[in-house]
Amino acid sequence: MTDFFKLQFRLWRTWFEFSEIYFAAATTISARLPIIARASTGFGDSHARRETRAMVTEKWRAAAEGAEAGALETAKAALKVMSGQAHPVAVAGSMMDVADAATRPARRKIRANADRLSQPHGA
């Protein structure tokens, strides 16, 4: 990518996507706080304990997947630079690829959790 306008469009699209993720994360947090409180005080049922355990597990899994994808994308970006594709816009695009790959697992999980937790129980 050496077209500055494509990079600018990508930056705007990324901004809108992260705005969406911000609201999805707020939805997830507001739905999970009462569950976490019940589980941590000992008054929680098996659902509260299971949800809390799943929350921690999925964060670790998303972090590991993101680190792996980010490292792979970083290697690809370094290879592009070493092969002579060092145009500033291309390098910026490669860094956006790294950020996108590293955050993709977490973004996917945040959206799924917001959708799942915003549904009424039994739906």
C-alpha cells in the first residue's frame, strides 16, 4: 500500500471499529459486574462461577492468540522492509496490519460477549 488516501481511509475505518469495540466492551462489563460480585462474595451460583472462570480463560486465550498473530505480522512487516518495500505509507500500512492482527482475537471475543450477554436469559 503506497496510496496515502487508502491509508487515511483505513485509519478512519479503524477508528470507527474501535469505537464499536469500546461500546461492546462497556456492554460486556456492565453485564458481568454483578456476576463477578456474586461469584467473589460466595453468594454466586454455578452460573456465576462458570462465567467468571470463562471470562479469565478467554482473556488469556485472546492475549496468546493476539501475541502470536502480532509476532507473525511483525515478521512479515520486517521482511517487506528488508526486501525494499520501505515507502513510508507502506510501512505505516504494515504497522496497521500488526495492530489489526494483534487485536483481532480480543475484538472478536468482545463482540461475541456483548452479543451473548445482552440477550435475555433463556433466549
